[in-house]
Amino acid sequence: MKFNLFRKRKKEKQEEEPVQLTSENQYMIDDPLFVGFPDVETQYEMYNFMMRYTMPGESIIDFGAGRGDLYGWLTTQGRGADKYTGIEMNPVMISAGKLKYPGIDLRLSNWKDAVFIGKHDWGINAFSITANYEPGIELTPIERLAETIENMMRFVNYGVCIGLLLIEEEGYINYSVKDVIEFCEANNFSYILDKSFNDSIINLVILKK
């Protein structure tokens, strides 16, 4: 299956005030393009791919959660959405998510600075690591991956699942399978590199020792 997963999100002014739902911004609640997916079917297929190593009943912390659509997927699977916490740095996304999913646990924070969110079984980063939200910070892709893993591991019991982009896409960070494997081997990680979805992405699963 080929699709443009990483079509750019519509840019919104980052306001601290909650979003008020109107006919003009309804797309922020409903449109999969607002969070980078061409359609809901593709979005849910991607979540199924990212979550295949987790089990029903296990708690999830979603790093770079957007409006929390992984929470919506969990509810369709009967997988205990009450055990979900989403971390998102964009307040517009937070507001849209709370309108779409009343009762969702979405918290405004950069995952590097997140505190007091408690331990969860698994950490999920569904490709947020590939979006270059901090262009002024000069890190190589592998340095960025190392920093992300270190921060995510603070909050999990079992491990992390991280979606990585393999192809070049303007405005996004792409990875080499060879570099990722060398990095994991050098750090003696217990890991799975899942390339079964398509040739453009991988799911890097790192188990906590």
C-alpha cells in the first residue's frame, strides 16, 4: 500500500485558549488530513501496525499524540481507552482532541519536558519523531532518536514503539535501516525492526530491560 502519510498538517496559530467549535474549524475535529493521514482507514491501519506488539489491557502513553486519535482507535478495539494518556505540545491539537473525545487524558507538554505522568506499560510515538518541529536544534537523525528513546523510557514498564520514515519527504526527518540497526546494536538494545507495512516506514520496538 502506498500513501502520503506525511502530507503536512494545516498550520494553526498556537493559542492557549481552548478552540471553540464552529463550521469553519470543524475539520480540526474530523479531518484525518489535519493530523497527517489521507483517510481514517489508513490512519487506523497505521495504528494497528504500531500497536501490534502491545496487548489489550496494557496502558499506553502516546508521545506526540496530536488530537489523540489513537485513543479513538483503542475504543474501537475495546482495548481499555481509560488506560491512555496523550502528550502533545500543540494546544490547538489538545483543544481539538478534547472536543472530539470528551474525557480523554491529553496533556500539554513537549515529551522531553513531561513530568508527573506516571508509569505506563508502553510508550508509542507514531511518527511524531519524524516531524521537524524544532528546526533550530541541530541533531542528526540518530541523535534525535537516542534522545527520544531516553525520554520515552522514563515513563514505561515494558518498552516503546517508534514509527520512523525511511523515504525523503520535505520538512521531515528520514532514517536509514542500516543506521538504526547499528545504533540499536551499539547500545545493546533488545529490539524488533518491523518493516512489514510498506517500504516507506518501520516500527522500531525497543524492550525495556
